[in-house]
Amino acid sequence: MRERQQRSGKRDVAVTAGDGAKEDWKHFDISKAMTALRHPDKEVRTRVLQRLHVRWYHAQIAPMSQTLRAAGVPAQAVSEIKDVVQSCVICRDWHRPGTHNVATYQLSLAFNEEVQFDLFFYQSLVEPRRGRLVIVHLVDCCIRWDVATVIANKEEDTILAAITMHG
């Protein structure tokens, strides 16, 4: 659409649409948009959804879907909202970042105050007849003393006996 001149000589607010054309938002016709959302061509529907997404201040998927469903828009157009919102560059830049790892530490001041424990399972390729070995590994967090021992199985009683004997 062409930009219109006001009587004062200033230009109206015009926004560049996704396809590069300037669009005059003062003369936006929602009924034409609703008709275009019923169009068989996916590109036409996508362009209209992009304009509505921007016009509705970068509406998220759920509110936009709810509004268009209430307006009687076909399910095919409503199902395309997710792709339109996810492809919006501005929304991606402002999307809340996911959770991230935070480095922490804990100071142990006494021996055996905190002990880390792990089980390892080892299968030798050189001596396969030995079978799978179960290894208990203990590390004292205060002085970093560690011990590893092979145990017969991974049953609770066997593991507790190894911890008691070597811990």
C-alpha cells in the first residue's frame, strides 16, 4: 500500500510488512484478513498470520490461537500459528532463556564429613572370562582421599559392607 499524506504534510504511520511492502495500519481491515485466512494457498495464510502476529504486539501462540478460534478461523490456519510465531525474529530475540547451570561449592572441614560414592561397571576386553566387575569408588571431600575396590555384586548389603570397610 502507498503511504498517505495527511493535510499537515506529514506521512501516516506505515510499517514494512514481512514481504517488504509498506502497510498502512490505520486502514487495516480485519474482515479481509479473516477472509484471507480461509485462502487455499498456505503462503497467503502465513503472510496474514505474520501481520496479525505483529499487529497484536507479537502475540504468543496460545492467545493468538484462542482469539482466532473464537473468530471462526479454519483449523488449518490456526495450526499454522505455531510456525509463524516460532519464525518471528523479534520474538526469538526476546524469548526467555532456558535454565542454566550455576557453579556452586561446599567446603568440608573434617575428614569423613562428606564422602562421595559411585559404582563403576567394568568389562575387560583382554580377559573377557572375568566377566563384568562391580567397582565401588569413595572420595572424601575434605582431603580428597579416595579408595576403589571390586565387590561381588551390586546388592545393598554388599555395597554397605564395602563402604563400612573402606570408608
